[in-house]
Amino acid sequence: MRNNRCPKCSSEHIMADVEVRDWGPNGSHPLRVHITEPEPDKHGFIWKQGSSAGAVRAWICAACGYTELYTDNLGELYDSYRKGHPGPPYGP
Ligand SMILES: [Zn+2]
């Protein structure tokens, strides 16, 4: 879809990089994913919970409504994710 063609209906009328909003107690706000890191085995008395977030953006086909969502801030998100899910290092 980010190549400006709908994979469902082949239309080239794509609304790109559209903000996705949600509503909370303080009104509307951009939708984000959030990853909370696990508590480390050892830490001091004063310790801050690690986390990171990424904004979700939409690509929408104007002909059929098919929608794809993409998240930004991938480097920080994956670093936080790996702290709870060990795996291969980030990078090409
Ligand atoms: Zn379409």
C-alpha cells in the first residue's frame, strides 16, 4: 500500500500517512502502541519503569476502504521489546 497501489482492488487512489486517533478521558489523541519493559533483576531503590511508544499511521484505499497500519519509532520499540523477548539484534 505504501507503493500507492491497493493490494485488494488495485486502485491507485490511496490516502497516505493518515493520523489515527482514539478518545480518552482528556479528549482525542493519536493512537500509539506502547511496550513496557520488564523489571530488571537488580536495580536501586529508586528505579524508573522502562518503556517506549510509537505512533500508528494509516494508509487507506479510497476505492474499497482497505486500510494498512504502520508504526514509527521502530528502533526504540524493538529495543524495549527485546528486553522481554530475547532474539536477534536489531539492524539489517
Ligand atoms: Zn482498494
